[in-house]
Amino acid sequence: MTLDQRLLDILACPEDKGPLWYFEDEDILYNPRLRRVFAIESGIPVLLIDESQHVSDEEHQRLSSKKGVE
């Protein structure tokens, strides 16, 4: 399910208040600074720090590559 661009424009990481990368095909929001993934469940971003997941170096590289960032 695609998130509305207006919502994406105002969403921020609950921990560092920075922008999040949206991966529609994986239903996740990603904070590359903290290497933290937030799930999107039934079209609703779950922006709870306790429910987020840290990613490995390999996963960070994969997500960064998908965004065209090295």
C-alpha cells in the first residue's frame, strides 16, 4: 500500500527527528543515520522505537543502494 506523499513529507524518526526513507515494496521506513527500520502495518507507520529493528551493515548497504546512496 502506497503512503500518501503529504504524510511522508511530515513523518520523522521518533528518536532523532530526522527524515525517513520510504521503501514501498518492503512496507518499511528506514532511518539511515541510526540504521533503524520501522514497519508499516496495514498502511500505518509503526513509529515506536521499541518496535523498530536495527539493521546489519549488509542490510544498510542494500537499502542505501536501493536509494542510490553509497
